[in-house]
Amino acid sequence: MRYMRYLNLALLIAFPLSWFAPLMRAGLNLPFFGTDEISVISGLQTLWQKDVFIALLVTFFALIAPLVKSLGLALIQFGQMRRKMLPVFNVMGKLAMADIFLVALYIVIVKGVTLAKIEVAWGLYLFSACILISLGISLLMSRKAKPVSIIGK
């Protein structure tokens, strides 16, 4: 399972790329964001100006949780941290999934309220793939960490 180490390290590059990649495009300016294209970073910039509490939540879900999880898994994989910490990093990965939900919810709301044509851009797929790959790595690591019990002993 050595490939999981390198795949996890690749996420440390892929996550920041996905933060700057376009998540969605619109024919008109998107309500609240005032632009026709949005990325995680551009969305956060707007949120910090308009709603600090939501900006804090999205910053945690989109930036901090996935990055800390990938770094933590790397430390475990390279023997620099105990495997006891694995459940903590699994929770971090589940929190990161909440950001994908927020983006999907925003797309549904904007499509329902306005006549603007919204199209999902490649950045949403990249960001979602990063989150799902990270989740898969942690699930495989959790499965590998469980001791095998022998019946009768």
C-alpha cells in the first residue's frame, strides 16, 4: 500500500490547485458574489467581506480540514505520528465533505431563485475528487489498522 503514501502527498498539491480552480460559471453575475465565475478562494474573499461567521466555517471546511487531514495521514504513513490519531483525521475528512454540500446548495438556490444559467466548472470536480480520494485513503488505513481476531482464542 505504498502508493497510498504518494497519493496522499499528491493531495497536498491538488488541494491548493482545486481552491483556485473555477467551481462554477454563470451567464450573469452570481448573486452575493458579484462575478460570473467563482472558486473557493474568490468565494472566501467575498464571504470575508460580507459574512465573517460563514467565512470562518467555509475556511475551516474547505482549507483547514482537508489540509490538516492530509498532513496528519502523511505523518502516520511515514511513522512520525501514532495510528491512534487516525480517527481524528477521519473526522476532519468528513467535515471537509460539508464544503461540497455548501457549494451544491448554493448552485441549487441560485438556479431556483434567478434565471441565470449556472454551469459546474472543472474545479468542483477536482475539489470533490480530492475530498473523496482523501476519504478513501483514510478508510483503507482504518481497515488496515484493525486487528484480526481469531475465533476461539
